[in-house]
Amino acid sequence: MSARHDLGWLRKRYGKFPLVEAVLASGDLAPFRGRGPTRGRPFGRPGGRRSEVAMAIRRPSGGILLQTKAFYPPGTFRLPTGGIKDGEDVEHALLREVHEESNLEVEIERLVAVIDHSAVERRSPFRSYMFLLREVGGTLKVNDPEEKISGWDERDAAGLERAARELRSLDGTWRHWGQFRAVALEVLAGAVR
């Protein structure tokens, strides 16, 4: 499905949503290569993917669910995300990833934004489809141990902004990854205020 067709279908289903263009200092990032960061390898392994879903799950408390992994720098939290497989529908990928990563039952409230991440050395943008979801059931747990999720946190809009600042402040090998992951939190914080 082409990007144009994809956005047209999403607009018909969800109405207006912003298309955010984020220019990154580097496109040499794990999500672009198909594998997430691993201990000592924030840039992942070769493989490549073109898009992902970002899951902003609103808990019954009103907070948005963020995750961390044991190999992330201490105190680093981000939105859960997951790759869209070749030929997979965006909504199918979204619900599959929610199940794999959180085991929660959700209802889609809205498509918050589509974010096109681009970098000089990358020919086509990496696309993130960010959805706001409402938790309606289930028990929070990880169904896919390959995800290596080690903790959860709930944040309000101010907490999302704080998490974005913390991601942007990462240095060393995590710097570009943190800047990439901060974009979705910044867009979401503005949308849920």
C-alpha cells in the first residue's frame, strides 16, 4: 500500500490528523534497520523497516503508559512502539503490538499524528503512526519476552514532556536514538493538553 493511499484511507477513517515532519541528525537508528536497540547496540542490526505504530495507551487513571527496557540508560522511558510488517494493515499492526507488549484490551480513540522522520543519508522517511488508545481491560504484562520490557510508568502531559526532555538529554551512543524517540512524546504532550 503506497504512503499516499495509506494516508487517504486513514483520513477517511479517523478524520484530520497532522503529518509531522521531523528532521533527525542521523538516520542510523535501530528502528530504521529493523531491530530495536540491544545492550550496547542502540543502533540495532541490519534489516530495515519503513514504519511503526506508536501506542499512547491511556490508563483508567488518565495517565499515558510509557515503557523502559533493562538495557536503556537509567530513568529512560518512551512510548511503546512496534514495527509494521510488510503488507500488514496499520490497525492490525497496532492491535497486534498492543497485545504483544502490554496484554491490554484497548479501544482506538484517535490517530494523533503521522510522523515522518527523515535524515540526510536516508532516501525515504521512516513513518510513525501514533494512536491514542483507551485501556478497557486486560492485565498489564508483556506477552513477547523478545521485547525485553523491564518496567512501566504512567505520565500526564507534563510527565510526557519531562520524558521527552530526558530522552533529548541522552548522550554518547544513545544521543540520536533519544532525539528520535522524543519526537512522539513531544507531539503527544501537545495533543493531550
